[in-house]
Amino acid sequence: MNLAFVLDHLDSIRTYKDSSFAMMRDAAARGHRLFALQQGGLAWNGECAVGHARALDLAGTGEAVEGNSWYRASDPVETPLHEFDAVLMRKDPPFDMEYVYSTYLLELAQDRGAWVINDPRAVRDHNEKLAIAKFPQYIAPTLVTRQEGLIRDFLAEHGDIVLKPLDGMGGTSIFRIHKEDHNIGVIIETLTHYGTRTIMAQRHIPEIAQGDKRVLLIAGKPVPYSLARIPKLGESRGNLNVGGTGVARALTPRDREIADALGPYLHDKGIMLAGLDIIGDYLTEINVTSPTCMREICNQTGFDAAAMMVDAIEDSQPAR
């Protein structure tokens, strides 16, 4: 198969922890051909959606090499996206308008027969924060609004809450506030841009101290281990990029209940790879853009989620 990966800049990829690299390495080991392109390399040429793609060869195992030493790449060649066997959209958020435009281009490619993973319309329709509202039975008390008064009422009711933007990633701009906090007003003003931007408020879940669990779903099925991202001292965010520590754990019965409920729904929508964030017994996010944590789970448990993903691609390849 010819597999095209839409990625961040290749030199920025940290191969020792990157899930896209893990998938590429497994695919290459099976004899599949790899191509890489950046978001800016997507275009519509008046006839079809194309990608300025570079043929990619992996230069090593990626365990210790960084920068441009882990790959060899050809010069970019404009290629109709429907000529690839699969196009994997793995560009990291933020999910801004450029990301939305990319989903439009990828949808045009689908119209010509391209197989895009994850489905661009499904990615657009499932905001990673707001999509949990489709499953209220699994979430903690939550509010979505840009009205300061409603947020203050929510804080008064629950006493300890978390505020976050709807388009962030990696724990950026997430605030935990208490009723006694002296900065409530400025935090709300900053996040809502003085009432012009909608945000999410959630009741604080104390079990965050035991980790924010990432549960991967591949073709509707859960990986049997989560990665619990445990906050460092003095933090209420477990994200690895802000200093959290990742510890792989077998799924709990509640983790499986949530995964088994969401897996078939997401897969039916065209989301082959999703990352559920679960704190304690509560679903907090549904990641559909570029879910990660494959490498950490494999290193700690031996379970190869990247291989499970490539298996799913091989098993699900549509007839051409």
C-alpha cells in the first residue's frame, strides 16, 4: 500500500514518543510505501485535491535519533490524494480555521475516491472537547458557554471547577479555579475574550491525582491498556508535555464500559483511531485529530498499538 501521512514538520517529530512514527515504522516493516506531506502541502488544483508529498524512507529505529537524522525524503511531488491507498491526517491541533480548510480539501479528495483516516467530516463534527456532550451519561457536570454569569453560577454550585478553551491541546490554557480564588474574573475574561469566545467548564475530578487516562480506540476496539498521565507536584494537568508522568495500566471495568459504548459509534462515523480521556470514572475528552501514547504503552507493556492500527488499515482497505 502507498500510505500518505499528513504531519507536522518532519524535523519536529520526536521519534522516541511519536505515535505517527510508530505507525510508519510498522507499516514500512511490512513493505508498505510511505509518503509525508505537511498541512500547507494540501491543495486543490482546479481538478482534484492534491498533496505535495515526499517519498519517505526511515533511516533507523528512531529510538534515539531526532531532527532530520531519522528519515530520508525525496523532493515534493504534486500527487492527487486519491492515488494513495490511504491518507492519514495526523496534523496536531490547534483545530483552527486552517485545520477546517484542510478537512474540506480532504473531503474533496474523498469525493474522488481517496480513503482518509480519520474521516474529515467526522473530525470536523467531533470537537475534541464538546463531543463528550453526545454521551452525557459518562461525563462529570459540564457547562459550555461564553457567559460569565453562567460560569460563576456553575462555580458557586460545584466550588472547584476546570475551565478550558474548545480548541486547545496538550493542556494549554486550562485553569482550575475555586470559589475563594481572587482571579476568577480575569481568568474568565481571558478565556472567553470578554464574552466573545465559548469555553467549557467541568467540575474538578479529584481522581486526576491518579492520572488522566488515555484510552485508545482502533477500528472501534479498545487497546487493553491506558496511559495514565499523572500530574507533577503542584499541577492539576496530567499532560505529558507539561511535565506529567505516563504510567500504563490495564483498563478498568469502567474504562471498558465507556470504550465499548463509544467505539462502535466512532468507528461507524469513520473515526478509525480515537483517544478517550478518562479521569476516574468520567469521560472528559474525545481526541480524533492525532491521538498519541502508542509508544509509551508499548514500551511499558509490550502491547503494540501501532501494529494494531496497521492491521486495521490492512483489514479495512476499501476496494479500488
